[in-house]
Amino acid sequence: MEEIANLFQGFAVALQPFNIAVMVLGIVLGVIIGVLPGLGGANGVAILLPLTFSMPPTSAIIMLSCIYWGALFGGAITSILFNIPGEPWSVATTFDGYPMAQQGKAAEALTAAFTSSFVGALFAVVMITLVAPLVAGFALRFGPAEKFAVYFLAFCSFVGLSKEPPFKTIAAMMIGFALAAVGLDSITGQLRLTFGSTELLNGFDFLIAVIGLFGLGEIFLTMEEGLRFQGGKAKIDLRVVLRTWMSLPQYWMTSLRSCVIGCWMGVTPAGATPASFMSYGIAKRVSKNGNNFGKGEIEGVIAPETAAHAAGTAALLPMLSLGVPGSPTAAVLLGGLLIWGLQPGPMLFVEQKEFVWGLIASMYLGNLVGLIIVLTCVPIFAAILRVPFSIIAPLILVLCAIGAYSVHNSTFDVVMMLVFGIIGYALKKCNYPLAPLVLAIVLGDKAEEAFRQSLLGSQGSLGIFFSNTLVSSIMILGLIALFWSVIQNGFTRLRTRTAAA
Amino acid sequence: MKRLGSCLTLAAAASILCLGASLPASAAWEPTRPVELIVPAGTGGGADQMARTIQGIITKHSLMKQPLVVINKSGGAGGEGFLDVKSANNNPHKIIITLSNLFTTPLATGIPFNWKDLTPVAMLALDEFVLWVNADKPYKTVKDYIDAVKAAPAGTIKMGGTGSKQEDQIITVAVEKAIGSKFTYIPYKGGGEVAVQLVGQHVDSTVNNPIEAVAQWRGGKVRPLCVFDSKPMAYDEQVADGKGWKDIPTCKSQGLDIEYVMLRGIFMGPKATKDQIDYYVELFKKVRATPEWQDLMKSGAFNTTFMTGGEYASWVGTEEKRHETLMKEAGFLAQGN
């Protein structure tokens, strides 16, 4: 019960007027950062970090973490409205969010996304409050083999039962792996596939690929279809929020599952992006409405958003208790902690109680404030779709270009974005699925790194992936997910046979 | 006209700078637009932390009239950042903070870059390396550990480190040579991750910088065995188990004759003028005098050697030779080097 007492002290800290003001400011800035594709939470926090040096550490971390929450909320907005994920973890949100917007249900999709984000975050904060030390210990058990198993599971659960022709899925994924391999190979320290070009030293940034493949590709398609932007009929009405809320409780199982997946991915720390993909993949598999996924199913928005936000929040736990950032944004926050003279690690919870519990309390309040702010803006966001396409498309193009430039301050990236746009258009025309390609770009090099680190440690033996209960159970889960359709078919056949007999 | 002519040779962004330079030539050079501080490493690492602390100090104490902007260019083990500054001919508004990848990246990858392409400004500090083991393991001294490594079959003891063919692996190879046994070196992305892998016993030892592992030491999870410097670190304040940084013996005194420190220094693009260099030297002298900087030095147990001008350049030259030898022996050189 000591935690509860500490938490109330934390609320007292977080509820000081100055801290509340800082919280609102942080959320608003964060939403803007999340909306701009490319800018991203990590860059946003890094840019604003020096502004906070003159504040007390607790206020400073409240502001920065609120920027982080804001960016998590904001990433969903452009994904749903324009098919452009503002953040890597919102890619999975586009799969059903954008079709919903096209059907004139943008407000419903936004409400569902924001509410699920809130639910995910709340679940993760409660977990941090109650079981922080326990969970931190769990994270320590994740070596390279366990990490690879997690990535393996993410791939399998997403790809196992895709409805696209399997060879096209594999082809798209292989293109993704090839693109992910460009740049420095972190295991040997050698450059790969750069062909002596200095621009390629950095490899293909995921964000550039996504802005191009999804955002530009979509604009090209719309242009071809006669400049018609569907979804213009979106009604502007605050009551839509309440109506959507009424429909949400029936998806409690999806939410709960996504929360658990999110917390697990955030703590281990694999991050919010695999969490959102995995959660979407599993929901698609398990849900009654699985066949509607990808065509504008609200559950397909709930699952990735809940998991991403739960993971994003849970990622702060290993950062505070172990000093390992669970996400790029957490890495920047970690740098901030050190500058304020706070040493993250096992002693932080003991020595800096006011700070830690102030931060945790601000997670509760910050997410609540964030939810209220973004929900009241839902009609405004949805109204953007009423602007004629011929006006909005050039604006989106410019925003995309700025976003692509700001990732590495490089004009080469803007050119790359255009190239990816054309590739995205061509792939869509030929019915190649984009999602496996993107998944491979995001997780490909991480999975490869973990795989090779494990093999280095085991001196080349694949047995390391089944060397203890933790890693083998994750691997087996992955294999089950991969062959789920086969297993399911087998079961149905068995059942019909017994029924017949 | 003469003034205009000299202007043109001076500035890349000619128009703005010319305005600045054609003002009354009363004072020495000063930045006329925001200065970019390039970090040739990712966000959250040691160089990044130092750069952002510098940015915070300069903002808080108003040490510059123009803002300082930190930009990470980590591609190709920092090669992206170095090439960027190399191409910043005559642009005094771009400086870079370096670590050992100043030497190791061009040697290992063969990118067209050498530190002589840049203008040395100042050495800010030297970062130490400490040999760490998990606190649950029985090794109390370097000798205990080396005996255990020698007794184990070659390659079964795992050393974790940051990056491949960079400082951590160079030290690992040097240790291998000194004791005549082999580790399996496992590269990770960042120092913090390496420290946690040691706590989780996924590797057997590390050569983390003090700041990367101090939190785990204070939490009683890891144990320092020795420091790879010529003399013990200067900070005697207690950190953990009644010990301070000063109480960690040098590796040399423990029979492991290896010394390695890592440069944390500032460079500018090619063709910087003396006025411009002097401006930055003065700026960093002021930064070093602030209490925030001293806190950073203490928390990371840095070696606070400060060098500028010819002394600094010749130090860098010697280090480059040393890295070349070390990397050649380890077989880390890129083909064609």
C-alpha cells in the first residue's frame, strides 16, 4: 500500500497549477508534432529538451512526457484522415482507419483511436503503479535470443493468415528486408549495399518509406480515380463521440488483449511498433469480424491503437528502472534525466521518490487531459476532409516533403520519398500488399541483429532459440501463429468428420 | 572593394556573412546565425548526452547570442556526420563533437574521410573505460576473472560492447592479446543496453564507460574490476559499496597492461580562420567553468584534460596512429585501406 500513498503524493505534485499548465502545453505541442509526418516524438522531444533545463526536473519531465503522450495521440490523426502515419506505430491504424474515413466514418474512427489510446495508456500506468519492480526484473531476462523470438512472433502473427496471395506477400516482405539491410551492418561494422554512395550510409529510414508508400501512393491513386476524395460527407457532430463510445464496450476482449500485448512489448523493450502490428494481426485472426479487417472495421482501429499506447507508456518503465529506453523518444527522455542530474536505474525509485511518483501521477492526468483535448477536436479534424481534394492534396504533398526532410535534414530523403511514392503506387496497382513490406523495413534489421547476436553467443547453434522456457514458449507461439490457418482448417475438418461419423 | 573580396573567400553563406563581416571590424568573429552542433551518433548515447548538456548550458547561461542546435547524423557509424562537416567548407556555423569513431569509422568502412579534413578546436574531456562483471559472479579482482577466462574453452566467455570494430571491440581484442585467450564479442547498439545485458547475465563482462554503467553499479548489480587508464580516476566520492571511482585500480597495476581513453572533442569544418577557432575555444572554456558541466564530469567520472591548438592536433595525430596499429592487428581495416 506504500505505492498508493506515494501515488497520492505524486498527484499533489502533478496538480500544482504550474505543472498543469505545463501538461496542457506539452499535450498540444505533442499532438502537433504527432500530426506532422516525419517530425516524430523523438525529434520533437529532443528539440524542446533544452527549453526545460531552467524548470524543476519534475515539471520538465511532465512537460516532455506530455509531448510524448500528445505525439502518441496525434499520430493517429493523419493515419486515419489521409493514410499517412505520423508515427511508425500508427501504420497499423491506417489499415482500417483510412477505409473508415473513406466511408464517411472518420469521426468514429478518430474517437475509437483516441479512446483506445487512453485505455491502453491507463492499463499500462496501473501496471507501472502496482507491479513496477516485478516487471522490471522480467525485462532483464530478455537477451538477444528472447528479443529475436519476440520479433519472430510479430512477423508470424501478422503474416500467418494474410488474405493476399502468399507469394506476393513473401515478395513484398523480401523487398522490405532488402531495403532494411542497406547501410551499416551493426554486427560486422561493414557497409552493405551502399555502392559507395554517401547518401545511403544511413540506410532507408522507415519514415521516409512509409510517407512515400502510403501517403504519396494514396494521393497518386486518388488522382487517377479522378481527384475524388471520398469521405467528404463526414458529419460534424460532437454526439458522434458519445455514439461511438456506446459501441466500444462490446470490444472489451480485443482491448484487454491489446493492452497485455502492448505492456509486454513496451517492457521487454521491443517497442510500440511491433506491438501495434502484433495486436492487429492477432485481432484479425481471432475476431468474429476478421474478414472485414482492412475494409473499415472499427476493431481494426482499436487493436493497434490500444497496444501502441500501452507499449509507449510501458516503455517508460524499463527506462526509469533499468536505464534502457524502450523507444527512441524514451532514449531522448533518458538523456534529459541525466542532464537534470537524475540517474535512471535501480536506485531512482528509492532516492527520487517525489520525481518518480510525480511523473507517474502525471501519466494518469496527462492522458486524461490529452483525451479531453483531442476528443473535443474530433469534429474539427474530421472537417478537414470536407476541403476539396484539389486543395488538400498539394498541402499534404508539401507536408510530406517537409516531414521527409526533417527526419535527417536531407533533401536526398525528399527524393527518396517521391521514389517510394511511385513504388507504392505501382505495388498497389499490381495488388502487392504494402504492410509486409513496411513491417520488414521496420523490424527487419532489428530482427537480423538479434538473430546474429544470439548465434554469436551460441557459437552458431540454433538450439539457443529453444534453450529455456521463456524463449521456447515465444517461439512456439510464433510457429502456431504462422501455421494458424492450417491448424484451424485441420480442426474444422476433424470436427466435420466426427460430426459426419 | 577589398573588404568585399575578403568576404567572398570567407563565407559559404556569402550574403548573410558579408553583412556581418562588413560591419565595423571592431570585434573578433562571432556567429551570425544558429550554430549546428553535429553528433555523429544516435540520440541518447554518450556523445549525444554531452552535446545536449552543452546546448543546455549555453542556453541557460546565455553564452552565445545565436542559438546552438544539436543535430544527430549517425548513419554509417557516424560517417554521415563527418562527411557532412567535411563538406562544410568555410562554414563556421557547423561544429562536430567526436568520439573514437573519428578514427575507427574511416578505417573500418573505408569512407573517404580523415580527421585532417577537419579543423581541431578543443578537447573537452576524455572518457574512461572500465572492465565490469556481474556482481553475482565470484570474480573480485582482474586476476580472478582472467584465470576464469583462461580456464574456460576459448570463445565461451562473452564480452558485450557498443558497436562493431569500434572502441569496445578494440579493447576486447587488446585484452585477448594480453591474456592469450579468446572472447566471443557481441555488439549491441548502445552502452545502456550493454550494461543491462550484463545485469541479465546474457554476457559475462563489458568495458562500459562509467556513465553507462554507474546506475547498475549503484544498484549493486555489476562490479568494476579495473580502469583502462594510466592512473586511477580522480573522483573519490562514494558511489557504491563504500567505494568511489578513485578506488578502482588501473588495469596495468593488476597485470593487464592496456590503456585506452576516448576523445570527447570538438572539430570544425575545413578552412576555419583563427578568429573563428578562437571564438569556439573561448566558448568551451566558459562552458567548462559552469557547475552543470562539472556535475556531468563527476557523474560520468570523466578525465577532464583540456587541450587546444597544436597540442590537441598532435594528440589526435598520435591517437590516429595508435588506432591504425590496433585495428590492423585486429584485422579490422577495410579492404583497400
